[in-house]
Amino acid sequence: MSVTATDVAVLDDVPAPAAPSRARLRFLRGGKTRTGLLILAFFLVLAVVGPWIAPYDPDAMSDQLLQPPSADHWFGTTHTGQDVLSQILVGTRGVLLVGFIAGVIATVLSVVIGVSAGFLGGAADEVLSMLSNVFLVIPGLPLIIIIASFVEDTTDLLIAAVIALTSWAWGARVLRAQTLSLRRRDYVEAARATGESTWRIILFEVMPNLTAVIASGFVGTVIFAVLSEITLAFIGVADISHWNWGTVLFWAQSNQALAQGAWWWFVPAGLCIALLGTALALINFGIDEFVNPRLRTATGASRKVRMRVGFTPVARTGTPPGGTADPAARATPEPSGTSSKEHSA
């Protein structure tokens, strides 16, 4: 009995090799990535147009004290009649501004110092690594508290700068380790052999292979900066006259909103913090899946395997004396439970 090709496992829907343009967009095909980017885009839009679409002045007081959500005040009012929705909308810009400014500054510092230390080596590596180790042990929040005690107006830009200067060292260590593994690769040695300059090799040979690590470090720094800004505002270190989500929580906690049952005063700000953190975490997970093939789910092409029920074909490599082996005999299935020695006997 001959065995046809349909009796073995076949691959269904095997995708053709992806085009370069599709390979570049593989990152955007992940469900986690799309969800995170959509949520982040929503908050970015609020940060831009929030002060313009706010229905009331966030500082304006009224006689509607501690009113629950209604048609006039969608998120309710505070103990002085201030509109909570307006405070949330106006405060979105400050949160994202601090997060992204700190992320950009910290990422630039980590790339310059980490990649330079890993690629140059020698004395430059020793000096830059020592600098990274010094900043690695400097605590960010206590330093901001100390600075705020000496500075009259603690602006968002000052907070972002301090957060960035105390959070770049970890990313620099990671990039240094990755660069050490890349600087002796064949394509780097080939570029060096052709006479390319050191900085051109770093920019065009090493940096493209560090893009995913840099992006992941940037997202992580933004998360840390956003949470630090909200924490500083919540404990009253930042300027409480500038609205952000932490300021809303500060006034809610100071006036015992939870004890008064005014859940609408602090729940919207908490949900915004949770949603923004979730969006950035999902983007970070998408970057990890894009970089690591073992973590790919929807970001990579999946192949379904359908098994056919039937005998397992046995390929016989021996040729009988005096002729060519019969193809049908070579494909004859071996009964289950019979060894090859017994079958040949």
C-alpha cells in the first residue's frame, strides 16, 4: 500500500515571506500595541485640547458644593463647587509634559553615555561607567523634595529635569551591555575594515540594532516620570496651584473626600492614572514581543498545523541487490508495534 502526501502533517495557511514594508509594520499589528497606542493617543489629544474644551474654569467656585455627577457637572463638584471634569482636562497636559520631557532627556543621556562606553571601551568606558554608577545610586524623589524646599516655584520643567537626571543611569547600563555584544559582530568588523569612522559605525551599524531597547527604556522612563510627578503633587511637594491629576488627589485627600462619600472627586483621577499606566505598559509589552520571537503572539505570523489521521510512512534507504528499489515498497507503512528488525526478518 502506498502512502500519499496527504497522510502526513501539512501546514495550512503558510504565509509568504513578508515584504520589507510589512516587516516594519509588524509592531503595529499586535493587539496589545494597538490598544496601548489608542489609549495614549486619546490622552495626548486631551493634553492638547483639554484647556479649550473644559466646560468651566477649574479654579472657579460655585454654590453647588459636593454635587454628584450630573448633566451640568459630568464628574461632579468639589467642596467649593469646582468642576472636577475641568480639573482633569486641564491637568492632563502637565502630567504628559513632565513624562515625555523626562523620557526624552533621560533616553538621550542613556544612549550617548551607554553606547559610547560600550563601543569605545578602555579609559572612556571606565570613566562613563563610573559616572553611570554614581547617578545610579542618587534617589530621585528625595532630591526633588530637597530642591523644592530651596526653590520658590517648582515648575513642571524643573521636576522633569530632575527626574531625567536621576533616571538615565539604568538605561545606560543596559545599552552598554548590548553594545559590548554588538561591537565585535561581523558586520561591524566589516564596516571598520572598509575605513568607516567610529561615529558612523555607531550611528548606522550599532544604533539600528538597539532601537527596540531604546524604545523600551523610553517608555519605562515615561511611566516612572508620570508616577513621580503625580506622587510629588499628591504629597504637596509640587506647586499645587498648577492642576494635574496628583493635585486633584491632593485636594480630595486633604478635604477627606473618602470620609464624606464624595467618590467622584478622586475616582476619575485614579482611573486616568491607571489607564495611562496601562497604555504605556501595553506598548512596552508590544515592544518586548516584537524584539523577542518567543513572546510573539499576534505580532508575528502564526502557522496552523493540521494533523491527518493515518499510518506513519517509513522511508527505506537500502537498495535491493541487482536493481533499483521500488518507490512503492520504500513508502510502505510499517505496522505499529513491529520493530524494523522483525519486519526485515
